[in-house]
Amino acid sequence: MDNRVNRILVALGISIALQLLIVAAFSFTSPEKGAIIHRFAVLLGGDIVAGGYIQFATFIVFFWGIFEIKFFNKWLGYERKYLNTDILPKEEHSVLGPKEVNSIRVKVLEYLNNKKMSGVEAEHFLLNLIKKAATKFRANHSADGAFSIVEAQSRINKEKSDSSQSHLRYILWAIPSIGFVGTVLGISQALSLANTNDINLITSTLGVAFDTTLLALVLSVWLMYSFHILQEKTENLHQDIEEFVVDNLINRIDVG
């Protein structure tokens, strides 16, 4: 997938802008005046010195994940739109002989050579599946052989989609991990202050430590839900593509 660096940079820019607002809210409020706003700012990492940089890192990874999911949803939309084209006959009683199948193959090749996806590096799953099925039928005039190609290629397409989303799984793992790192650092800092007998400072440090994990878990749950929706859409796309090719190409072939 292209432009990933650009998405990371946009996520970084949004995180910086958000962090500046949070720091401003923390700086201009106090536990006595604006206590709720101040506490919320602390939760979101407004106190950079006390560990707010952990929340900042969490925001960067979170927004990166959001933009990656948005990109994949757009990408799936481009892939799905070919299901609404007239590349295959949809009439109830259409029958395809060898000449018709070869004509479809030629039409698909023209699509692949001329069609440009606006700003998206598409895999053209449907078009490539039709092309390979039609090419296989052209070679041996066997509908069963063409169907076997459809099954095999559909499995490969699913694996390619799954592989392309592997970095999203890393992001889902990284967000709570960053939060736990903040908690470990906070507890370590609190233990180092144990000899001071300053209970307020120790409890404040522990509070910031657990805030990092709380924020990370909340953002992780949100992002994980979005990712599971994306996975469902991806699986449905491949199922619909395979069903479309079987219904409108394989089942219409008449070698006689």
C-alpha cells in the first residue's frame, strides 16, 4: 500500500496539535479551579514532565491506525465497484460459449490496461480472477478447470488482503503496550520516591502511571472494533467476488 509515510506524518501532525491543546488545558487550570478539566488534561497527558509523553506516543499510533483503516475502507470500495460493471453478463438465461468467454477475457485485459484508480493502488481482484478463469478455460475448454482456478485464486486473494493488513495488527498490539510501558515507568518512579515519605507526590505519580494504561486501553478498544469491521468487509468482498464469478461466468459456460 502506498503513501503510508504520508499517513504517519498526518497522524503525527494531528497528535502534536492535540497535545498542545491538552498541555494548554493543563497549564491554565488547577485542581482547585477547573478541577474536572485539569484532571481530564492529566489523564490525556497534559503533564509532559510527569509522563504525558507516553499519552502523546499513544495518540500518534492511534491516529496512524485510524488513517490506515480509513485507507483500507476506501481501497475496498474501489475493489467492490467492479461488481456493478457489465464485465460479465447478468441476464438470467445467458449462456457463454468459447468465443464469448474469450471476448470477456479480452475486455478484462482492456480494463486492466486502461483503467486507472484515482489515487489508489488497487489489486483488481475481480478483474484478475475473471482473466485467469477465462484464460484457463481457453486453454482446456473445461468449466471444472476454470472453477478450480477461481477457488485457488480466491484463496490467494484473501491471503494477500490479510497480509496487507498485518501492520494494523501491530498497531493494535502497540497501543496497549505503550500504555503498560507508561505504567511500569510510573510505578518505578513512585518506588524511587518511597524514601521521601511524600504521600501526595507518590500517589500523584501512580495516578499518572495508571492514566497511561487507561487511555491506551480505551483507544485500543475503539481501534480494535474498527479493525474487526474492516476484516468483515474484506471477507465479504472476497466472498462476493467469488460468488459473482461463479454465478455469472462459470455456471454460464456451455462447452457444447
